[in-house]
Amino acid sequence: MHGALKKIVFSRRAWAAYAGVCVAGALLMVATVASMRLLPASLHLQPEAGANPRLLDRDGMPLGGPHVDGWNIYDVVPLQSVPEFLQQAFLMSEDRRFYVHGGADWRARVHALWQNLLHFHVVRGASTVGEQVVRILQPRPRTYWSRWVEGFEAHSLEKRFSKADILEFYLNEVPYASGRRGVVEAARWYFDRDLETLSHKEMLALAVMVRAPSDYDLYRHPLSVERPIEELASKMRDAGFMRTNEYAVLARQPWGIEHPDPDVDAAAFSDFIFGQHPPIEDGSVRTSLELGLQRRVQALLDQRLRQMRNGDIHNAAALVVDNRDNSIIAWVVGRQGKGVESPGSQIDAVLTPRQPGSTLKPFLYALALEKGWTPATLIDDSRMVEPVGHGLHTFRNYSGEHYGHITLRDALGNSLNIPAVRTVEFVGPGALLETLDRLGIKTLDEDPNYYGDALALGDGAVTLYGLVQAYSTLARGGEFLPLESLSDAGPIRRPVRIYSDEASSLIANILSDPGARRLEFGEEGLLDFPVQTAVKTGTSSDYHDAWTVGFDSRYTVGVWMGNLDYAPMDGVTGSLGPAMVLRAVFAALNQRADTAPLYMSPRLVERAICVHEDFMPRGQCLHRTEWFMPGTAPKEPPRRVAKSAPRTDERVHFETPSDGLLLAYDPRIPKDSQAFLMTLNHGPSYTKIAWYVDGRQTHMTTGPNYLWPVSRGHHTVSARIWLSGQSRAIRLASVKFMVK
């Protein structure tokens, strides 16, 4: 009786335990199913609709980072393109029974659990490739519970996808150090080669590193993988995937880690592409950029910035254009510091309007050549003062020197300011502004009167993009084409004629002539290139901007330096900062293709002339050959041009004072030492001038200048003028001014 009762009680306990296990198992299954997540419909990842396409350079190499939302979308290979040895190495290392189990290898997991218990810590993980794919697709905290769930999800994964699809996805998305994903990226990152060129040892390294990407990073811990590689190679040999002699060679084989080229910073160019062009449906877009040149120009620009760190300069930009199709082949934004703390580090300096300095002068003089001037036309470079409101503005050349009457060639070559102002008076600020607009410079959008004569000296703001686009027009003989940023942008657009072939050739010839810049720059220097190159520098007021732009027979290059927070640089000019970069960029470009001289229009006429410029000794002239547009070659010495477009119909006029001028009397200076220079325009040939202040003749001169003793009060000034060859005097109307 007692035994029977004991048996019944035991049976009830057994059934209760069994029922408890069943309930716990059911609850575990319910919890597992509840925690499982939906698997993707495909293992072939594609960018989401509306995502930016991947940008490639013109040879198909990727620009910038290849990941989309963390996924390796582009550097993927089909499984059949992965070397068989590399596939076997991964499976031998990560999942030896991959083709046998159904997603989770329970036998391997039990064995791993036993090994971990024996060693009192985790020595084996036993995650299958399928479970690792689940972890890549659906990251979870690394717990025993997540491992249990991943086993069931891996089983579901293998019911939906083939073994080949799972292995292919794994090899393309498995994470490595430094943010690399997949074996293609890892091979390029560590060995700078494609998969099919790797040695057996390098393939084994790729298989080993995924176990602990940071600990086994070849750049940080190159020796840490030696023993795991040797162990894996031994297993590969025992399994018949390596011959004994191959294993022996591998053991002695040295590492061939090859640092890849540094990443190219093409973010600014990429942003421009996405903002400039309509949405592109294709997964990748081939641009006009040349990756190797981009990298080279970036290095040159950053190096120059580091060299000039004492010049209080933080930002720079460079743009390189191939004149054959007007395509952008390098778009570089440089900065002294790479962090967000660097002033203007997030601004694209290629597209930022800045004061152009003297870089607009070639377009001004090209317009003057179209209107009848020649490179031998003499322009007056003497002291020039013009009224501004109730005050005066004195124009000065950069060096402070004045050269008197000087040829257009020398005025442009030496970038003289006063001849440029006289030239803009000749062509008119409105005509110059309209021409600049047709050249693609759209940032000068004020009325011509807003800029006035100062437009020739850099008043206003332009972008490096617009400036290089305009210079490329001169490089192509005066035909304008907008810059292209895509490699296959369709048929080249019909060019628009801005300047004649002859005028463009003359400007290019002047800008490439070392002799034309001898007065201000010297005949030898940074601007004298080994291959004929037209070069122009520019520096804005107070050293806020420094520019150098140039073109040869094939390329147009522009370089800007400055501070995007508008802080002034410490004396950095266009010929000091950007010129060195421009010279180095052209040196690199000249190594790529055969060089040639700049184009000269066959319609130009070469003539031997003798030019007398005022800075030369009296009675001497400069014998040289000059080029002329048809019908403009002189039959006599070049005539002097003081101002070709007088402001009024009067033959002479006051330059100072201007009507309504206010002057300040300085009580700290003795009265006898204070004087004001009254001047007439320097064009006519004066015999004598009678000066009248407040209706009374105060002085008689033979030249256009009179130093008047200053006195307080309201005053008027007029003059009677006798010109050479005339007996009757000209009487100028009175000008009113005040000394306070």
C-alpha cells in the first residue's frame, strides 16, 4: 500500500514537472516568436527612393564615402566573383558546417557551451554565417537571449533565401575596422588591391579580422593576426584547401600592407551636383571630376596653407577646368583647420562671393580693344582724384608709383589702377557690367552707377566659379560656355561669342608676357611659367582676398585665399599666396599631356613699333614688335589717351576741387603750412592757366596744378586757360567748395 501510494505521488510530481517544462517551453516559444523581427524581402540592398545617387569620377571611381545609411551599397561583388579560396577561408573560420545545418548549428553551439564551461569564460561563440547575417540586419544587445532569438531567425532566413544569397550578403556587409564593410572595401583599405589579386595570406587575414575587427586591425596591431592566420591555414591544409608547399610558403610570407591613397574630399563638389542638377534616378552618376587630380590639388592647396599659417589665413579654394569641353576636373576647398571650429569650415569657398581685386581688368581691356584701342595705345597713369559725395577719392597704384603715359600692354601687365579707371571711363561701366553678366558672373547685380569706375578695381563681389568660367572664355578665343560638372552631360552646348578671336588672343598674349609686368612684378618670378600661360593676380582692399587665375592651351585654373569670416590676412597678396599653388597645379597638369603655346588669331597683324612711355628717358623709345587687330596698326607713333570719354563736352575741367567739396582746416598745423592742391585734367596741352579764387586772380601756372593756401569759409574757384596753338582763352565755370 505504501509503495503504491509513493508511486502515485511520484507520478504526479513527474507529470507536474513535465507540465511545468511544457508550459515554460511554450512561454519561451511565445516570447521568442514575439521578439523575432520581420526579415527583409531581399538581401540585395538598394538605395531608398529619393536617396542621392552615388557620385563617381569620370573614370568610374567613387567620390567620398560609399555607404548609404550605414550599408555598403556599391562596393559589392556577386558570390561567383569572390575567389573560392577566400570563401572557404571564411567558412572554415566562421561556419564550417554552413552547407549542412539549417541556419543555427546546434551541435556546434552545445560544443561551444561545453568549452566555455571548462574554461570558465567565453572561448567560442559558434555563431553561424546565417546568425551573423541576422545580427547585421537586426542588431541587438549581445545576450544569451538574443543568441537564442538569432538562432530561430537564422532558421527562417535560410527558409527564405538560398545559401549562396546568404553567403554573398555576408561577404559584402561583414564589418571591419575604420568603418569599412565587406571584403572588397577591406581589401582596398588594407592592401590597396582588388580581391582577385590578393595572396592566400591576405585572404586568410580578411577571414580572421572579422572575429575582432578592432583587436585585429592590421594598421594598429599587425602582429596580432599572425597566430590566428597560422591556425586557420593549418585547418585549410588539413581540409585539403591548401597544399603542403603552399602552407610552407605562407608561413614565411611577409606582410604587404599597402596604405591606400587618402580619402578625397569632394563633399563640396557633391553638394553642388545635387543642388545643380534635377533628381537622378540611376544608382550612380559619373561626374567630370578626376579623382587623381582632385587629390593632387587638395594636397598642394593644404600644403600652401600650412606654409602660410603665419599670414593669418584659414581658407582657400581651387577650381580646374578642361577647356576642351569646359568640364570641371578639380573642385577643392582648403582650410587651415579641419574641424568645425575653423572659421568658415562648413562654407564652400568656390561658390562664396568675394571682392575680386584686379582680376576683372582683362575683361575691361578686352572690351577696350573691341572698341578700337590697341596694345600700344597710351593711357595716362598720373595722379587721379575724383569726387565722392562731398569728399574726394584718390586713386593709387598698388606700388604708389605713377608712370605717366603708358601702353595698354604695360598697364594690364602691371595691373595699374589709374589706367584701368581711365579705361572704364572709355568703355563705360554699364557696358563692362553687361559683358561680365554675359560671361556668367551673376553676383554683380547692382546698377552700373552703384559701382562706377571702381568696378575695374574690384568693387563688388564674384565667386571663384564665376571668375574661372569667365577666364575660360578668354582661353577659348572669346566663346562662352557654361562649366560642365557631369561626364556625360549630353551634346556640348552652342557657344556664345563674347569677344572676338583677335581681342581674346591679345589679352592672352599680354597676360603671358613677362616683359609686360616688369615694372611692378619684375620680369622673372612666380608668374613666369615654363609653358606659356596667361596669368592674372588680384588682391582686395585690406588684404581680405587674394586671387590668381590663369590658363594655358588646355586648362583654366583659379585659386583664392582668404578668411571666410572676413578677417584680413597679414599682407598676403595674389602673387604671394595663390600664385605658388597655381604654378604647382599647372606643373602637374603639364605632365599629363603634350603642351603647346597659347593660341594666336591668324588675323592679327605683327608690326615693329617704337613706343615712348613717360617713365623712359626723354628722347628714347622702346623698339618692339606689337600685335594689332586688322585695321588698327598705327602708321605713326601711338597717340596719347588721357581720357577717351570726357564727362562733359568741355575740353577741360576741374579734377579738384569738386562742386560741393568739404575740406577740414587743421588748427594744429600753422596756417602758412596748410595748402590744397587744385588740379585740372591732364589731357590737353596747356600754355598757361590763370587761377581765380573768390573772383580774384590768385596765381598763374603753366601746368594743370595749383597749390592754394587754405582759408576757412565758403569759396569759389574758376580758371582761364590757354591751350597750345590757340590764342583765345577758355573760361571754366566756377566750382563751389567750403573749408570748415
